[in-house]
Amino acid sequence: MARWQPGTGERLQAAALELFAVRGYEQTTAAEIAQSVGLTERTFFRHFSDKREVLFRGQELMTEAFLAGIAAAPSDATPMELVAAALDSGAALFPSERRAHSRLRQSVIDQNPALQERERLKMSGLTAAIGGALRARGVAEPAATLAAESAGMVFGIAFTQWLQEGEERSMSDIEHELLAELRGLTGTSPRG
């Protein structure tokens, strides 16, 4: 078996995603994932606590990106401007060249209720982190929770649209359109 090399985690992720897509998540073992790239099961578990985590690695990077947008926003930004800043910052993690990978990953998640639950938990954690950052910026309740939930909702809808076959708009463009639609529904101006 091959010794440790840089990029081992990424290689395991790519192999796992392909095996999950072809064979199914439940039918694929951690040992099979490791063997497909010339590694041992033990090496797999040095990088991931279980095979589910292969699909959710990087969650903390996504949360950090959203929070960085809030932190970088002007001090007089409204709650919805903070949401827009968070979404803009997070959108950078979804360049067009990641779309095919993200579609494949989502197709695996969509076929497994336990993975769907894990995805919802991830989104709940992101929304909670955004809410905490908004409160730290001085946004009072219930505005902080409403804005954070709006950020999570807009991101979730945008991500679903971004994954659609034939979709060519950037994640940022989709999010901006959805924020405009949300503002239209609430009758607020871009400043509000």
C-alpha cells in the first residue's frame, strides 16, 4: 500500500464520491474507498471519522467564509446587508468548475435519508453561526434570527438552482436575484 502523500484526503474524497455514485452509499465500505486509491482502511480513518464525513468535509470552511463576509461588512450595515455580505463571501466557494462535483455529491445525498439529515444539520449549524455573528455585530432579536434564517434559506434555494442541469448563472448572481425577490416580498429597499 502507498505511504502518506499530500492530498490523501482529497484523493479519498474523490474516490468515495465516484464509488457512492456508481455502487451506492450503503453498498460502499471505507476499506473499498481506501483500496481504490491504493491505501489502507486505517489510512482512511486517519482522515475521516466515518464514510459519511467524506461528503461533508470542509463544512467549517464554508462557515468561516460566511462569517468572514459578515466581519468585513461596514459597521453601519443593516442586518440584510450583513446577510448579503455573508452570501457573497460564501459564494466564492462555489465557482462554476465545482458545479459538476457538487451535482454528483448532491445526487448521492439525495438518495440517502441519513445523508439528507446530515445535510440539514450542516445547514442548521451554518444558520446558527450566522445568527451568532449577527448578534455579535449588535443585531438584536428577533432581527438576528430572522436575518440568519433568511441567509440559510437564500443559500439553500440558490444552491439547488445552481445545481440544475443547464444552469449557467454564478452562485452569487442567483443569490442576488433571490435576495431581490425576498426584499420584494417584504417590501424593503436594498438598504433595509
